[in-house]
Amino acid sequence: MLFYISGVLHAPEVRFEGTAQGTTYHISYLDEEQRNLKVQVDSIFTEIDKSLSTYRTDSEISTFNQFGAFRFQSVHFYPVLQKAYEVYKATNGAFDPTIMPLTEAYRKGKATGKPWLHQVDSLLQYVGFQYITFDKETVQSSKEHVRLDLDGIAQGYTVDVIAAFLETKGIVDYVVEVGGELRCTNTRTVSIEDPTQPDGRLALLKLNNLSMTTAGNYNDHYSTGGQTFNHILHPKKGIIQSDLLSVTIIAKDGITADAYDTACIVLGLEETKKLLAEHPELDAYLVYRGTGGAPKVFMTEGVKRMLVN
């Protein structure tokens, strides 16, 4: 988990947790009826995985990746693809869901412990959102071997879907956290982890009716032959040499925050500062390596107002 959650929740409170999407989740909410909605929430995870999981060979996205065209069957594929395109345009391609060929090479390299840099140039020819066309009913690729990977945005979307489900049940005071991606109502206190010391905390923030996500390579990487390979990849270069250690984005919804945190790692510190200046709807807490290796921090004015002294 990337940050600690606390808040003023009083009985009747319902809490449950579990595993999904290759990670853990934690849900808590106030409900006078004391309804435990874990079964329904687990069903939401399953439904989203059937649409967006690249690990399931029978998912909608895997079917598209196999055939290069697909007619949407669920309600999940299109809105996530639409948000991915929006952020792709806003970040000049720093967030690009056609990165699947590179992602696949990284996963294989991590599983086998073998380097894969020699494949980058040949794989980059199959990365580019310009090869994807879609509308509300279908998605198709104009170039063979171009495939989609929406893992960089799916957890934030899942948080939003679960939050919306709780609201349909009349639940208005809740915390939904999936793999460190979080959405809450009312005021909650969260802490931002020190990426150089996983058990350390750099700051405490008070969130109120906001979503917060964090991206960083420090939790998913492997080393071989004197080289370190990170799971966040550059859609135009392959390998990232980012000066950012972690990026925490705070936004109104999880899907937006989740897409932008990945893009900012790709962009690096200075380009991310420019991006944030152009998007006042986003707040950010950026951790980067300063002179001598010690972590340094840049934060937006909005985050400064959230700080707990």
C-alpha cells in the first residue's frame, strides 16, 4: 500500500478487505443497516477483470489484442479507453495504452531474469495510439500487432466504479482503496510513503471528497546484468530514466488521477511541473532525487493547503 488511511468513522461502520487485480483492497463505510457488501464488490472486480485484464485470455481487451477489432460487450471498456485517449492527448503521448508490446517484454524479462533492451527498437514500431480508432460501440487497430494495456488506469477506474456502487446503496460516507489507489468522502488523513524508505512517511494530507493515486517504480522492478528494469515504460523510448521517484496525484476521480500519475513518471520533474500549471484541476506531490541522493519534494499549492502540520 502506498499510503496510510485514517479518519473519523463511528459505528455503525462496515469494513472488509480482500485480494483482486493482483493486489489488495480495503473498503470501509458508514451504514445504519450494517450491510456487508463484499460479495457485490467482489463481483464488480470480476466484471471489470473480464473486460480489462490483460492477464485473462478471455477478457475483452485480450480478445481485441488477439484480433485487432472488438465490439464492446460490457460498460467498462469504452469509458476507460476514452479517458486514456484524453490523457494521451493532454500529455503529448506520455500516457499511451498501446504500450502492451513493451509491457509484455518487461513481464517476460522479470519472470526469466533476462535483459530485453535489444528488443526495444523492434517493439516501438507497434506502440502508438494513432493506430487505434474507437467509438462508443467498437475499437479497432489500423496496424497489425498494435495492442492495448489499460493496467495503468484500470485500478483508478475500479475505485470509481465501487464508489458509485456504494452511492447507489445510499452510502455517502466511505473509503475505497484498491492497491493504494483511493477515493473517499468527507475528510480523511492519508500519509505519503517515502519511496527511498518504504516504511517511512514524508507527509500527512487531509483529503475531502477526493481521489488520490501514486505511481513509482520502486515497488515493481528487477535487476540483471548490472541493469535495473522498471515497470513504468516510456511509450516513445522504451526505458525510462526519470528523476521522479514517485508521483501522487489528487483529483476528483480515481481514473483521472491514475492515468496522470503514470504519465508524470514518464515526463519527469520539469515537464510535469509544466503539465500541472496547465491543469489546475490536478494537485500533485512529487518526490525526486536531489543532490547527494536524498529525496526532495515539489508540491502544488493545493497540496500545501492539505498538509497536516
